[in-house]
Amino acid sequence: MYAYILRRILATIPVMLIVAFIVFSLLYLTPGDPAAVIAGEHATAEDIARIRANLGLNDPFLLRFGTWIASIMQFDLGTSLLTNMPVSQMIGQRIEPTLSLMLPTLILAVCIAVPLGVIAAWRAGTKVDHFITVFAVLGFSVPVFVVGYALVWSFSLKLGWLPVQGYAPIGQGVSRWFQHLVLPCLTLSSAYIALITRITRTAVLEVLQQDYIRTAEAKGVGRHAILFVHALKNASVPIITVIGIGVALLIGGAVVTESVFAIPGLGRLTMESILRRDYPVIQAIVLLFSISYVLVNLLIDIAYTFVDPRIRY
Amino acid sequence: MSAIDTSASGFLKETTRYPTVIAGAILLGIILLIAFLTPLLSNTDPSYIDAARRAQSASASHWFGTDMLGRDLYTRVLYGAQVSLIVGFAVAVLSTIGGLAIGLMSGFVKAIDAVVMRFMDGLMSIPAILLAVALMSISKGSVTNVIIAITIAEIPRTARLVRGTVLSLREQPYVEAAVAGGTRLPTIIFKHILPNTLAPLIVQATYVCASAMISESILSFIGAGVPPVIPSWGNIMAEGRALWLVKPFIIFYPAVFLSITVLAINLLGDGLRDMLDPRNAQRTTSR
């Protein structure tokens, strides 16, 4: 088992390098002079030259890639075009709100979605199943910011239960932090819940048709034990896979959720950087999120060996 | 292998057994009609600014009210349907063609497979919306560039799907028989493999279409999408954000239209998936 885990960890390194290479070469993929696009319509030749120098567009491609990778290894993500601050420092200031948003969302979504999917599979074809399925299709179709505005409109504006927007750092009191995060977490989790519910339903439904489930029923194992021990355990590989893949949804959704709720996190920083055309910051955020995504999926791969001892590649 | 009646009348009869296909198709038909008939449904210019009537609620002359510059919201939301549908369909078609080409190649040529699929793995590790954001931040905002950016982000998934299908089809006895019989590679690809990848591809294309529409609205909403002069649903919502606490309706109308359109396409995709699944066909015919 440890050999498998070690091999998975080693296999992640080339993937990360490829990701870094793609993120780096995006700048060279676009037609025309990216420095001129970033500088905008009213830029002087000096502005463009400064941006070219900052992005390293004057150097040969491979040399630039090499130095870029080397500096990333030392946590140097470049300097902002606008504030001249180190990008790593800008990201460091914004990381807490994003983590406060994403981690509870992930836990909340899994705790809601997996039981929903199991119930839908157990009650397949009944009203309960149809209701859950419709809910899942809706959750997948209604864009994140629409969910956000709908929640704010009903719970903050009409009922006045929760703050409309903003963020309170966890250091300033847990209850204020919690109040500010309830709606953003619910918003962000909507599509994720829908995704996990769907896959859980399909996976559990397939397992429930297996012979060993009939055997378990025949020997008198209780409903709950069959559903949550026999069925869920054997259906867990596709479920945890989709939990990992769905993190991409969370990352994309965080950008939008943070801008709807004015949460000063990495998503908000992305949006501000787009408006200011601050490419080094965008590049660093894309790289950071992508590497985290690769790492999450590495953890998922390792988790397979715990839920399914048959997996040995 | 499959019990699906492939004639046109058989297809229609088959469709009636899947209510989600019908519901999705009707909803999508309505949105398509709105997009095609926009000039008939409203004779107002979507960018005409009536400074005296800013951010007004719905009235007889402005059915959905006006936005913060006094433009007619009803007209703008109708025009927004065109942008969403163009982006959705263009991305679905382009990423299907691109994914099909890449998937077929890497499914058949081992040398290409190793390199291309590692690259696709890398692309898939970058969350799609962030990849599109990064691409848009270094290109000029235009509908074409939005389509290209979202297509690049969507291609890897389609390519993987095609490759997986090709790899499993290649092992099928009828393909082996064709190879043994000396059939040329292009004939094998286009006559024996391609038709069998179509069903999953069509289903995938509907999901790509729906997700492209959401991506477009997100890109426009955060200012990395189509230029603000074009009335897309994402842009209308982005503009409505400043006034949204007092005038929530500016965001409400495009939001509802966008959600209904995406829902319609997802319903269609879900229904088609069940309909085109040969296992389901057998199950229902043997009943």
C-alpha cells in the first residue's frame, strides 16, 4: 500500500510541471502582443515596454520558463504590475477568507449530498427520488451568483436574519465570522451538492442491484446497515472521485461568490486583478488553485486505498 | 447490440417515452424563438439611453423596467438570449470537433496518445473557469475570444471521453474482424468507430453547451467576458450589481432567463443520455 501511495505522489510531480508549463505559456498563446492588451488603449510606448520587461517577454521562452520555475520554488510569484508588491504577499493577505469559505462549504456539501443521494437511490422511482433529482438538476442549472442573490434577497433583505455581505475574520469572534459565512457557503455549495448527489444516487443504485445486497437482505441485515455500510462503502470510489473533481467547481464558484458577497479573498483578488489587468497576479492565482486542485486529487487517490483495498496499481 | 429503432418515426416514438427530453426541447425551443424573433418582440434599441427614466420599475412602456442608464431592460434581456445561445452552441460544436479529433488520434496512435493525453491532464487540472479567466485577461474582450477561451477549457473532457470510447471499441470483435479483414484505417475510424462514439458525444455536447453558457455569464459578470456594450445576461447582471439592494429586478430578469435556458439544455442532455443508452433501450423493450 505504501508503495502505491509513494508512486502516486511521484506521479503527481510531472502533472504539476505540465500545469505550470501551461499556465506559463498562456501568455505566449494569445495572438498579438499581450503587453499591449494588458496596457490598454491609452498606454504609452513606455508603459508597454515596462510591462514587457516585467512579464519577461523580451527573453527567450525556455530561459524565461526556467527562471520562472526556479523562483516559484522559492515562493517568489513575481511582482504586481500595479502595486509593485510581491504577488505572494498579496495572496497571503487574501487566503484566509477563501479558506474560510471553501473548507466549510466542502464539509457542508458532502454532509448534505451523500445522504440525499443514498435516500434517492433507496427510494428510486418514488416521489422522494423525483424531488431530489429535480433539486439536483436545478442546483446544477442555476448559476452560483443567481443562488447568491436569491439567498441574500430572502434571508438578509426580507427576513433580516443574516448580514447582506462582507466578511469578519475568525480572529474577531467566531459567531460574527460564522454569521457572515452562512449564506456564502450555502451559495457556493449549491452546484457541488447537486453534483455529488447525482453521482451518489447513480453509484448506490448500481450497488443495490448486486447479489451480495440481496444476500444481506435475505440474512436479515437492517435497512440502515445495508444502505450505509454495504451499499455506500462499495459505492464510495465514484463518490469520493466526484468530491475531488468537484473542487474545480468550488474554485470557480469561489471567484463569483466572493464578488457577490464582497468577501476580500482570492476570488475577489482575481476579479480586481482582471479589472486592473494585473496579469502576474492572475497567473499566480491560477497556478496556486491548479496546484491545490492537483493535490486534492492526489489525496483522493490515496483515500481510494483506504475505502477499497482492492485498488493497487 | 442495441434495440434502438433508427428510423425518423421510430426516433420520434422513442422520444415520447422520455418526458425530460420533451420538456427540455420545448423550453429550449421557446428560448430559441425569443432569440430569433427579438427584433419582432421589441422595436426598441437595446443600447438606447433614456436618461430621464433611470432604474425604473416595470411599466407599460418598459415591461421589465429600465437599468441604471435608462435602457429598456426587456429589450436587453431578449438580446442577451442571442449572446448566450451563440456562445453555448459555438463552444459545444467547436469543442466536440476538437475533442473528437484529439480523442480519435490519441485513441489510435500510441505515440500521440502519451504526449497529448499528458497535456490534456494538465489542462484538466486547471479549473475551467480560471483557465478562461486567464486567457481572457490577455486577450481583447469579444464574443469570439470568449468562445475560444471557453472552448480551450472544455476540449480536454471531450477528448478524454472520445479516447476512452475508442479504446474500448477497438477491442470489440467487429472492429478486430474489420482489421483482420484488411479494412483500411480511415474506413475503420469513420465507418466502425465514429458512429458508435456519437451517442455519448451528443450527450456530452449538451452538458458542454450548458456549462459554456454559465461560464460566459460568469466571465461577463466578473468583467472578463464580452465587452460591456453587448447586452449579454452576464453583463446586465454585472451592471445591476451596483443598484441591486434597491433595484433587485435588474438582476432578477436575466438571472431567470439564464437559469431556464441552462435548465432546458440540462434536461435535454439528461433525457438524451437515458434515451441513447443501449442498456435502457433493452430494458424498456423487454418490459
